[in-house]
Amino acid sequence: MTFLGGISIIRETDEQDALAKIRTLLALERNFMAEERTILAEFRTGLAIALIGPSASAVIVYLFSRVPINEGFLADALVFIFFISLTSAGIWLILRSRRKLIKIRKKFKILKQCKTKVVKSSNTVYNLMCDLLDIEEQ
């Protein structure tokens, strides 16, 4: 085999390695996106729970005020305690999912830097992927 043929094999192997790394990084990105969807669903659930609590407690208190109960204060106190805990749980879910979302977005940023580094490592891969990936010239 000639010297030039050897260079061709080396370049082809480097390109295959770069494409394999990109496939792995894209699979990792899909996993992060699935995790982000789960976190956003948790955020949505927390938001719904936090916003349902005050309005539902107002309706329940209104209904209890129409029913003649000897221990009205006790019923009102129990309703308020229940819906305050429900609202607190919703706020806790919102704050927890927000922290997770910040972490996953940092991972996305690191992943983008890795993809950019791998794409720039091979001219052929760069020419193939530069339009598909949002690569900013540094």
C-alpha cells in the first residue's frame, strides 16, 4: 500500500470516530431532552397544585358557611390547613423542578461545546454538519 493510501485510511478512520462520537452525543442530547420534558411536566403539575389550592379553599369555605355546623371554626381551620399544605407542596414542586431545569440546561450547554469540538476535529464532518448544528465561530 502506498503512503497516500495510508493517509486516506487514517482520515477515514478519524472521520468514522468523529461521526461515532457525534452519534453518541446526539443520543445523550435525546436523553437530556426526555429528562427536561419530565422536569417541565413536574413544573406544570406543581403550578396547577399551587394555583388550585387558594381557589378551592375559598369554594369549600363558602360551602361550609352555608351548612349549619356547630363547629364551624374547626371545619374552616381544617380546610385552611389542608389547602395551605397543598399550596405549599405545589410551590415546593415548582422550586425543585426549577433547580433541576437549571442543571439540565447547564448540561445542554456543555454538550453543545462537546459537539462543536468533535465537529471541528474533522474537516469532512465539519463540512457535513456545520449547517445542521448551530456552531458559533470562536
